[in-house]
Amino acid sequence: MNDLLFQNLPKQYAPKHPRYQPNNMCGNCKHIQKWARGGSYFFYCGIVKDSRTKNKLLKVKRKKPSCDLFEKAEA
């Protein structure tokens, strides 16, 4: 059923960030922080603040396209 719904969408509706590049993901940024809780790991941005989390940091996904504050992490 879902295949029929999205079958004929033009490619212009594919969301792309204007500065999107395949290597510019939140997981490759030097500001990402890894927090462990209850056997799970959660990732937060060290720059962007959020009032909905207890540590006041924005929760992110590593595969998410990065924002304009992206800086490549040193290996």
C-alpha cells in the first residue's frame, strides 16, 4: 500500500540540506558527546542547547546530516 502512495513523487521533494555532503554527519563532528545510561548510548550535540533534556544539550542521531556548526573531528 505504501509503495503505491509514494511511487509517483517527483525527485524535487527529496529533502536535501543545501550544505549536505555525505561525510558531514553529526557522528563525524567534533562536538558530539556520547552518554551511557542503562546499557544504552545516547548522543548529544555539545554546542546546540535544548530545554527538553535534563543535561540541556540537543539529542542527535549520528547519521543525521550536520548543521552549519559542523567541524570535522580529528581521527
